[in-house]
Amino acid sequence: MVDDLTKLCARLNSAGFTCMDDMPLEGFTRTFVADPFGNRIELMQKMNV
């Protein structure tokens, strides 16, 4: 869980890690990124309704 998914993805992208959208989950924005070893790391932010 993160507080600012957009900001985190921008930092990751500038460091050479691509954030990819994930399947929707009600109430959350989701993306994932692969670490240098190929592990999938899920990042989620609760949506403000």
C-alpha cells in the first residue's frame, strides 16, 4: 500500500523500472513493477471516493 502511486511510479520510471497497470480491484488503483531479479512487486493505493 502506498500513499501516492503516481509519484512512486514516476520515481521508479526515472530509475529505469517500468510500472505496468494491473487488473482492477474495487476501491484501489493497482500497478506492478519487476525488481532486478524478475520478482513482481504489486503497488496499490486506496481510491478516494
